[in-house]
Amino acid sequence: MATQTKIRYKRPKMYTKQLEAVFTDKRYSCIEASTKSGKTVACLTWITEQAMFKGGTGKVFWWVAPSFSQSRIAFRRLKKWVPAHMISRVNESELTITLVNNSMIFFKSGSDPDLLYGEDVTSVVVDEASRCREEAWHAIRSTLTATNGTARLIGNVRGRKNWFYNLCRRAESGLKGFHYAKITAEDAIAGGVLKRSEINNAKEVLPIAVYQELYEAQPSDNNSNPFGEAAIRACVGAMSTD
């Protein structure tokens, strides 16, 4: 008779907005968030719990970022965070972590969407989604079809002219199966993740449009104008009738 192995696991402490954004019961969650607000930690926790509690031999879980170098950051963080007794194997060259229940977490690049087709994926995180190609999302969504898999899409706001911004607006409007969340620097300060002095410094140093996107999760009015449309309007006078 097969014996079951008991694993002790304690979820890392998170503030309320992190939990509500990522650990929703909706199939998909689109999360526009401030840089360094804890979205990556929350999603690393989520994908690990998915692999532990929905996993088993042959079950595949993905973390997809715009490039391998970005996925490698998440790979290193998860490898360091997950207790050794929960890990069966680590493959440094292929960026995979196999848990003791034989679930495999792959850390992949979305730079070539054609290489993302074919697998049956149980759960996936799309990291830096606003910087990923839309075709990568199309491929990722196809891998969730056979498994009825779940996804968490996270990223900074990066203007209005990208697929992630548009998908967030649809999720915000009540798209079936989707949850939408916004996490700002103010939320992260309240949650004890960021210091106000650091955010104040960023606001002083960065162009206002850049600051608003990275820390307030607000799209800039005009991507080619770092000061916003209000500054443009202030420089425009009435049309001459002469």
C-alpha cells in the first residue's frame, strides 16, 4: 500500500491587496501593479501552491516572462525560497524545478511565441505581461485548453496601446472568468512592503509620466510626452482668426 508523505508548508505573509489580487477563485486574474509592490512574490507563492495542491506526475506549471533573463530571476527566487524538503530536482540549464510530488515548474521566455505551443499546462503566470508580445499570450492561452488551466497575468502599466492594457479593461468591466486588480505604491506602503521616503525620491527623480505608470499604475496620457497631455494643452493657444 502506497504511503503518503506529509509536507509542512507555511504561506509567506502578504498584505490584503496582494492576497485578493492573486488568490482569487477566478480562473484568470489581470493585475496592474506598482513596481516592487509584491506582485512577483505573491505569484511565486501562487504557482508553487498550484503545483503542490493541483500537481502530480506529469502535471506542468509555467512561469513566462518576456525573456529568459527575466524568467531566471524568478527561478532563482523560487529555488531560494521553497524549502529543500519540498524539492525533488532542480535543472539549472533548463530552468525547471520539480517538487516532491513530481509536479514540474518551468521558467520560460515568451520572446518566440511559436515555442510556447503544444504543452498541456495546469497553471501559468505571465510576468511583465505589458512587455510580452500578444502572440505569446495567444500561445499560452492555447496550452490551458485541455486542462481548463488557470492564469495570473501581472505587470506594470505601459501606456494604453498594448494587449495587456486592453485585457485589463475587459477584466475590469466584468469579462467572464476574469478578476481585475490594481496595486499602487500607496497600497504597498500601507502593506509594509515599500517605504514612503523611497517612493517620494522616485517621484522627484523620474518624469511624471514614468512615475505614474511604474508606481501609480496609471497610463501616461501621451507616450511621446513625458509631462502628460495637460502640459501639451497648457502650451497651446487659441487659433488665430487673422
